[in-house]
Amino acid sequence: MPPARDLQLNGHGELVHLLSTEGLPRSILVHILDTADNFVSVHDREVKKVPLLRGKSVFNLFFENSTRTRTTFEIAAKRLSADVINLDIARSSTAKGESLLDTVANLSAMAADIFVVRHAESGAPYLIAQHVAPHVHVINAGDGRHAHPTQGLLDMYTIRHYKKDFGRLTVAIVGDVLHSRVARSDIHALTTLGCGEVRVVGPKTLVPKDMADLGVRVCHTLSEGIRDCDVVIMLRLQNERMSGGLLPSSQEFFNSFGLTQDKLQLARPDAIVMHPGPINRGVEMDSAVVDGLQSVILPQVTFGIAVRMAVMGIVAGNVA
């Protein structure tokens, strides 16, 4: 893959595609978060629409299932007054043998302005971004194990909303880091935004060996990992991506790394608990934590719509 920055920014340093949080300058990340601030209030209006993308067409190309991400992108685009087209990929031409680029070329001929792409293969959104016309923009909605930049950004928005200053924070990312594109996007964004300390927490089989190279502290016990943390981000155990004996059982995982109210007391009293969803209750954390006072999991979803509105508005050049 070419360096993400080379594809994401134009010659003036403006965001034209969002493919990864890696390589994006702090100014771009802050601009997205500040822009999202302006869109959060749309959620509470009687008429939940602004005309920013009126006349534009947003194509949701989800080659992998994700009801939550696809739905929030669709809501975000409609709130910007765009026309939204959801492709049924399982029945599309790619299922009949058409190549990814041929599919995109045909959809581009239908006057697409933005492609929101989710794909099981790392790098697929990059490939598309390299071949679309200059006026077409690509947003990565998750590719393989590589990146999920809008989830990373909505996580940053949530943290900033509740904690304000990244520089003083200790953030723990807990669980199946090996298969998590969210973890990678969060790590790149947190380090760029100057987070005080980022910890990666999980069993040795689920933490990549090169994690320390990203400037994080690796912990293999939950007690060490979340002690005195300000933010605890729990990750979904991605059984569908696992092969071999990475875990003895989900119950064993919960016993060692599942978050309970008792274990959460190791974190700071005002720590917030986050999760990208969907949650496996009783595996990553118990219901008392999911539904507890320190959980901000549902606000994450709400903020996600505003963040995706901001990203679409910015890449389309409609937000200065």
C-alpha cells in the first residue's frame, strides 16, 4: 500500500479521502473533531437535516456485514441531504465475478461522489482511492485487520467530550488487539493527539508482537493494564477471524480479561468505559459495566453520526 498520507491529502494539505488515522496530521484530526461539534446538535432538532451535501450521491459499498456502521453512515449522509445508495454486495456484480475496480468504475459512471467502503481485505479502499476520478472521495469503513478510521475518530470525539485534554490521559485498549482494526486506528489517533499514555492489554496470543513499536505500553494482565486509567476501551472478541488455539475458551478470556465492576475499581473513579460494538456480554464485560454509570457506549454511537457527517462534509470540500 502507498503511504496513507499521499492518498488522503491533496497538494494543499486538504483531506480528500479518509483511509486511515495513520499519517494524518494533528490539525486534520482536530478539524474533524471540531466540525463534528457543529453537527452533534442536529440530533436534537425537530428537522434533522442540513443542506451541505444536497445533490451529492453517497454509495455505501459494504463487502462485509456491519449493520451499525452502515446505518450510521446512511443516517449521516441523509442528514447532510445527500442521496444514499446502499449496494447489496451479496447479489451484486462482484458475486458474478466482476472485479472490484470494474464495479467501482461502473458506479462512478452513475455519478457517485463519495464511496463508503467496507471490505474484508486490507487495502481495498486504498486501491479504489487510487483509481477514482479527482472529484470522487473514498471513506474507509473498515478494511481487514488494518484500519477503521471513523470508529477511531468517534472514539477520539467521545474521549475529548468527557475528558477534554488528551495530554493528561492514560488510555487502555483491552482484548483482541490482534484482529482489531479499531485498536490500530485508536492508537494512531491517540498518539497523534498527544495522549499521555496508551496501553494495550490482552493475552500474548491476541497482542501483536510489534505493538510496542507504535509507542504503547503492552500489558498482559488486566490489573496492570487498567490501573489508574482514565479511559478503558474494550474490544470485541472476533471469533470469526480467529484460527487455531488463540484462546482456550471465551469463559477463560472473561475470567482473565473480562471487565467487571470489581475490576473496574482499579481504574480512576471517573474513568469512562467504551466499546466499538457489537458487545458480547459476559465475554468482554458483564452487563453491570455495559449498563453502568461509567459506560459511554451509547453516546459513542450518537457521536459517531456527527463524526461521519463531519468527515463526509470535509472530504467533499463543503466544510472549510
